[in-house]
Amino acid sequence: MLDADKFGTLTGGHRIWAVAAMLGERERLTALHAELIARLQVRDRLVYLGNYLGYGPDIIGTVDELIAFRSAAMALPGMMPQDIVFLRGAQEEMWHKLLQLQLALSPGEVLSWMLSRGVEATVAAYGGRPQDGMAAARGGTLTLTRWTGQLRDAMVGHPGHRELMSHLKRACVTADGGLLFVHAGLDPERPLETQRDAFWWNPGGFARMAQPFDGFRLVVRGFDPDRAGIAMGEHTATIDGGCGAGGPLVAVCFSPQGQVLDRIEA
């Protein structure tokens, strides 16, 4: 049995919609949701594959839109809370680590690394300034704790944001063991339960997969760091259309057997 705190499990569905990384592109997400709500059917399931934060022009609006759409989808007949799963992407993982930056051994180096990989936009969205964070890192644990605490308080000030971020899953499976949904990668040599940070930082492992992983018919990811486009293979599927880098936001509808049934681009 998978740890329910870390892994989502979709049960009883006859179609699964997967939404790729959006990286703060609220307008694209809103447009995609307008199409998606019209196409959702009874017993459809929905999984978002991470990277809601970072880079984009409206991170706060993106999270607000995710929360609002979840409420709208929950009003559909037969939809239950466990039927909509949000994965933790690399941006959310970095944001989580940033809010605990005072615990890092070299906080200045860690912060600099994260800022160069998209977190700067998230810090600004919640009212922070990267230069203040760097200064706080030099100032010591207490100063840094105050800075991260201000960011945490700012997130709490947006209804639903903390709750969404605290319920993100590392990966998601269908109950029959047919489909596995991940953010960006995995290590094909390790069992699902021991992947740890491979979901965010091992895209090469995903690319190397030449046979089914751990008995799953298909592994679907929502973000490709190389931005090589949508790719449907025999055992893997990448649905990242390049949202956040000029490309469209993509949602793909899969059957439990892994066939593509529908697709939306916005």
C-alpha cells in the first residue's frame, strides 16, 4: 500500500484528465479550464502534474484559479475530494524548502540556486524581495527565520493557498496499477515508494525508460526541463507543451489503459 500522504490514488474512474505544468500562466489556465469543465464527464478523474508557481506573470492568480476550479469540479455529480489530485512540482518543492531556508547548511548558496531556477517570481508574488532574502541569509538564523516567516504569512493571507500547498502529492496512480502520473522524472532502477526527489530532479531517468516501470502500462509526466514538446511513447508520455516558455498549456485525457481520448490546448 502506498503512503496516502505522499501518493494520490484515483479509483473508479473511466477517464483521467492530466494537466501539464503551467508556471504562473493564469490566463492560459483559465482558458483551459473553460474548455475542461465542458468536457468533464461523470466518473472522470483529474490530476495536475505540478509547477503551478515560478516564472509566470500571475502566480497568485494561478493558484486562485486552481482553487476555484476544484470547487466548481467538486459540484459535478459523483465527484469526490480524492478524485482531484495535485502533484508537487519542482517549483513547489523549492518553495517548500525556501520556507525552511533557515535550516539549510548554506542558506545563501541554496537561495541563490533556487532564485536562478524560477523561485524569484514566486518570492515576488508573495511580496518578498530576493535581495532581502540574500541579506537575511548573511544575517544569521534569526534574521532568515523572520524573512521566511513573512513569506509564509503572506501565503496564509491568500485563502486556500497554504491548504493547497500542504496537500500536494509526490505522484499519483490509478487503483488498478495501470497508470502512473509524475511531475518530471523518476529513477527506473528504484521502486516507486523510494523515489524521493527523483520525481523533480531526475528527468534523464524518465527519458531512459525502454520498458514498463514497476508494472505500470504508462508513465505520464507534466514537465520536461528540456522543453522538447509533447511526446507519446509506448511506455511513457510527456504532455508539456511549453507553457511558461511561450507554448500552450495542455491537458490530455487518458483511458485506464493509457490511450489518449481527448486533448485541450490553451
